[in-house]
Amino acid sequence: MASSGKLRDGGGMFGRNQRARVAGACRLAVATVGLLWGPAAWAQKPLGIDVSLWQGTITPANWTQVYNSGRRFAFIKASQGTTVTDPRFYSNVANAPVAGLLVAPYHFADPLNERQPADGHTAVDEANYFVAVAGNYMTAGYLPPVLDLEYGSSMGKTALSNWANSFCNRVLALKG
């Protein structure tokens, strides 16, 4: 996805005990996978990419190059907040599958606006907008939709978790 994939340290999203539990669970999962499938399975894990307007225009030939490089899926930015539609979303979501990639739309969350009620920018509002933009690509033949949650740690763990759950529950209610 668009995030760095790193857990925030030092008072970020996860407290010390939660980080320890997450790290322990990850080590257990890695050990289990290693025992059950071994190195051959690790060598065969699927690779993918995350794209948005920041990658510029991706032509059908570019998507073929992505596939030929060993990538098998793409997370494609569809929306952000309640007003931004990625201008490359519709071309990317149309062209990537033609090259053989599985795709999932993603929403770049803007939960900090949750603290500004005058904006009317709630998790449900963002989920409604995401489904309006990308709902046609939340069906069979596509990977499940993705929430890219990079900002909001200043909200606190509980508030941010509630925000994410509200968003996901709304998408699920709308798309099943």
C-alpha cells in the first residue's frame, strides 16, 4: 500500500504491550509458515504494487512490464477523504487486469478531519465516498477493498481504531 508498512513507535499507534503482542504474533506466524511450508513457499509469495497519481500515467505496456517483473496484484488508489478521486484510478483499474494483475481499490483515509465536525468528515462519510467512487470494483473478480490509514495517531488508539472500524463496517454494509 501507500504506507511505509511500519508500526509507529514511541507513543504512536501501538503502546509498548500491544507492540510486544503484535511482534510476538508475527514471530509465531512466521515460524508456523516456515514449519508448514518452508523456504519454497517463501520464494513463491505473491508480489504486488501500490499506485496512485504519483506514479504518473501507467500505460497498458507499463502494466505488462509490471506483470512480467513478477508482480501479481496492484492496490490502486481510488479516493481520499470525501472529495478527492484519484485522476488515474479508472484507467489503472481498467488496464492492470488486462495485463493479468489482480486489483483492489484503496481509500487513503483522512481521519484527522474527524475532529472538525463542521467539515462533516466522518468515517462513514469517507466510506460512502469510497464506495461511490470504487464500488463497482468491490465485486467478484477483484481483491477486497483496502483502507490506507497513515494519519490519525494523534487521535489516540481507541479513537483511531473506532474510526477504522466505522469505515470498514460502512463499506461492508454497502457492499456486503
